[in-house]
Amino acid sequence: MTNNQQALDDIAGKIAAGVRMLGGLKQGAEEQVRNIVESALSQFDVVTHERMQVQEAMLRKAREELTALDARVHELEAQVRTLIK
């Protein structure tokens, strides 16, 4: 092996080691950013997507029940009016 080849192999090895190190740093940085974001969000009054969907379903059901009750009240009012006459 020539000195040039050996030098190129050394450089390639160092570059490969640097790339591996950067890969590890990237993963560590992603975890750190995720932890920071989770910590920041925990200080706010936020809900998960699942909980929001449950609340939307409950609201939809309550609206349906309110509409049905409103219709029933109008029905009963009409019956009262006919009885009074």
C-alpha cells in the first residue's frame, strides 16, 4: 500500500467516524428537542387529539339531544295552546 493510499484510507476512516458521530448527535439532538417541546407544552392547558375527539362527540350528542328537546317543547306548547282554546 502506498503512502497516498494509506493517507486516503486514514482520511476516509476519519470521515466515516465523523459521519457516525454526527448520526449520534442528530439522534441526541432530536430527543433533546422533543423533551424541550414536551416540557413547554406541559406548561400550557392543552389536550390530546383523542380527548378532543371525545369532547367533540359529546358535544355533538348534546346538540342532538337539545334539538330533540326543543322540538318536544314546541310540541307540548302547541298542545297547551289547543287545550286552552
